[in-house]
Amino acid sequence: MQIEIILPLAGYLLLVFALSFYAWTRRNQGSFLQEYFLGSRSMGGFVLAMTLIGTYVSASSFIGGPGAAYKYGLGWVLLSMIQLPTMLLSLGILGKKFAILARRYNAITLNDMLYARYGSRLLVWLASISLLIAFIGAMAVQFIGGARLLETAAGIPYDTGLLIFGVTIALYTAFGGFRASVLNDAMQGIVMLVGTLLLIVAVIHAAGGLHSAVDKLQRIDPALIDPHGSDQILSMPFMASFWVLVCFGVIGLPNTAVRCISYRDSKALHRGIIIGTIVIGILMLGMHLAGALGRAIVPNLTVPDQVLPTLMITVLPPLAAGLFLAAPMAAIMSNINAHLLQASATMIKDLYLSAWPQRMGDERHIKRISSVTTLLLGLLVLLASLRPPEMIIWLNLLAFGGLEAVFLWPLVLGLYWERANAAGALSSMISGAVCYTLLASFNLHLAGFHPIVPALLLSLLAFMVGNRFGKASPAPAGQSVSH
């Protein structure tokens, strides 16, 4: 183990726990459910931007994405910039309308919104189960990324790193709740930004300058500087699929949508769009470019996902490497706590309290069971991460696509189409989930497109057809959601 690298990381983790303790002291103020799962809807623009970035930027962006850029070249860097408009799309399409309706219905979770809009308990249960399955896969990716990071950069064995990482996140999320999550997201966003700038400058310097790095890539494999990438992977259908999967489709991610319930006012929304777009552009370009140019410095890695931690200890002095290690750790931790908290909210608010509504008034019981549920979910994902795949980016994109196939059209059409009803939403969810699962399971790419494209087209068609056979389900304006 490298003590110089571990010490700054230990200090960073202590700071995380300090912020979580502060959030824990605020849990006695106001409604527990509102505070624990939404932070009492008090986020300003900077925190909104950082927490949205935290839910979106993940191990895939700091470990898997640079790994893919290392393997496929500069074309993957260009592809990664497709993600630039995500903040504008998420907050612009969902933002204001979603927040207004959430306050009107007193909604705490995404499924509260779906129930208020469609009035279907079956839809809520289907959405909850889909969310929990996909979230376990998405969180497993983050746990694997964090453990690999500690293994490569700090010399900590994979299983030990996984245990340290998993227990830390499960504890601070379980006891701090949403406020701990967003406070840590704000700090982690700053850490990610500084770390990204530090690494890309160090990588370019170590490669002898940008021109020299590109020349070395060309000598290794001319396809590494081709816009279509190594193995010509970046075809037009692939790039179109990627745009749908990691840009437009992000609107349908539940952990993104719930952030739109939690901001303070319109000023915070507009500021969040501007700050978020700038920061995510720097992070995507910096991390993926570092991964691609890293091939010129460490050309013989057998596991592409190891490029970032390997570069960290190669181009940075030990203390700086330890400080930078906090950047991808921040991305991973903020992503996990967003998923973990949303999964816990789904189990407590959407499943448990809908089955036993008489428990709603027992705040002491709800506090205890919410923390225990969050902790147990974290430990379950930890167990699921013990046997990692070679490249985590594909597992992460699989979980992304599953959520989008289920939630995108019920969310967007529910907000903007007055005639949308429960029959249409259920048809869309079921057809999208089945289509995506079958195509992804058998690795089928119709006309070269990723399974998310036909799945979303089919789910949209199913929504239109199903909607003709259902009854209108207007939302109960001004009423609290109870299911």
C-alpha cells in the first residue's frame, strides 16, 4: 500500500463523514420524509448543478469512459461530448413543470408523481420493481469502479477496497439522507473539476505535448486518431444510439428526475443549467481526452479500465495522486448515494407505506426503517460487486438503457400530454422493458442500433396504442399523494 496516496484519501473520507453528520443534525427539522429524501426542497443553483452532475457522472465517466477512449482512440473523446446538453435537457424539459406538480401533489418520489398523474397502483409497483433491479446493476458498476481505483492507485486488494468503499457510502447515505447526499455532491463536484484539470495538464506534459501525444497514438495504431475509432466501432448508428442513450434518454432517469423535485426556485433552476453545462463539458472532455492520450504514455494495459488510476500514479507525484484520487472517488460516491437514496425511497415510500399507510404518522419507525433499508441495500450491492466484468462501461450503459426504456415516455408524455392515461403508460413501460431486455440479452442490434433505440420507438408506439383503450386519469390537483 502507498501511504502517501492513502493519507489524502483518508482525510477526504473524514470530510465526507463530517458533512453527513451535519446533515444528520438537520433531520429533526420539519417532516422526516421531506427532509430525508428531498432535503426539504431547498437546493440552490450551484448545489442543484453539482448534485445533478453527481447523479450522472460516475465510475463509467471516470473509469469506464477513459478506458473506452484508451481502447478506441480520439473518436471516443468526440463521442463523449454528445453528453454536453444533458443538463439543459433534464432541467429544461422536466425542471420547472416537474417541480410545480411535485409541490402540488406533495410528491417525495418519482413514483409519487406517476401515481398522482395516472392513478394506477399497478403502474407504481411495476415502476418500483424496474427501478430497484436497474439501480442494483448501476450501483454495482460504481462499487466495482471504486474498488478498482483503490486496487490500482493505492495497492489495496480489490475485495478490501470494495469493503472500505461500500461500507463508507452505505453508512453516510443511510444516516445523512438527501441533505448529506447533495452537500457531498457539491463538494465532490468541485473536487472532480479540479482533479480533471490537474490530470489532463499532467498527462499532456508527460506525453511531451499534445502534438507529440497524437504522433505516438498514430504510430501505435492509425485508427486511434480516426473519427470512427479503433475497429471502426463509431459508426453512424452507434453514435446515434449513444446520443439517445446518454443524452436525450437521460430525461427518463429516475435519479435525474427526482433532483427536479428538490430545487428551491426558478433562479436556482436557471443557474443550475448554466453551471451544470459548463462543468459537465470540462469533465467529459478532460477525462476522456486523458484516457485517449494515456495510450501514448502507458501503451500496454490489458484492462482498459485501469488507465486512469495507472496514469494517476505515473504522471503525478504521490501526494498529488492521493489528492486526485478523490476526484473519481467523488464521482463514484455521489452517483452511488443518489441511486441508493432513490432505491430506499422507492422501497419505503412507494412499496412499504403504500401497503401499510397507517405507519405514515409514526416518524420514529420511519426514521429507523429508512436508515436500515438504505444500509442493507448498500451491503446487497457490495455483494453483487464481488465478481467484476473486464469493462464496466457496458454494464453501466445496460442499466441506463433499462431505466430509460421504462420511464422516459410515461414521464415526458405525462407532463406534456393531457390525454395521457394509465393504459398508455403501462403499455409503454412493459413493451419498453421487454424489448430492451430481449435485445440486450441476445446482443441484437437492429440495423446497427443499440437496443435502446428500437425499445424507445416501440414503447412510444405502445403508449399511443394503449392510450386509446384507457380512461383519462387527471391528476388530483391540490391533494397529497397516498397510495
